[in-house]
Amino acid sequence: MADQLTACCSNGLTTPLSREDADALAQLLKAVSDPVRLQLVSIIASSPNGEVCACDLTAPVGLSQPTVSHHLKVLTQAGILEREQRGTWAWFSVNGDRLSTIAQLFG
């Protein structure tokens, strides 16, 4: 679905979207439309190593671990974040290609 979105939206919204493309794009935009999710993406994207442990994300957003985990899951399922399990902790990094797909819509 990510390749399909990139293809349909590579030049912004200059042509009408099919219903399937519109549905896929709406899901992607829905994932980043939450203020906490935007905050999480910005924290991870601006981290010095380009990745952050889930254990370090609760304090900056002021939410419980289960709530942060839910938001991280939504972002991961949308392909915006990539997740790597290291022992008991999950580490997250931003999928730059997926963010580019969003940026191209408005560029």
C-alpha cells in the first residue's frame, strides 16, 4: 500500500484519487492527526541517534506507558515508525520514506 500511495501522490494532489487511494491516504493522515502522535514523531525524528527507546517516551508526553504504547503501535502500523525489539525494550525510528509521502501531498 505504501508504494501505491507514493505513486498516486508523488506530485501532490494534482489528479483525482481513486477511492482505494483516498482510503489509504486517509489512514496515513489519521495516524499523524493526533497531537500526541505528532509529538512522538518529532521527539524520535529529532533524537541524536535517530531512534528512541519506548521507555524514554512517557515523560516527554506526560502519558502512561500503555497509552504511549498504543500511539506507537498506530504509528508503526501506518508505517511512519519502524520498531526494533532489543531485549525487553522496543526502539523506534522514523521511516523517512513514509514521511516523504505525506510531505509530497502538500509540496
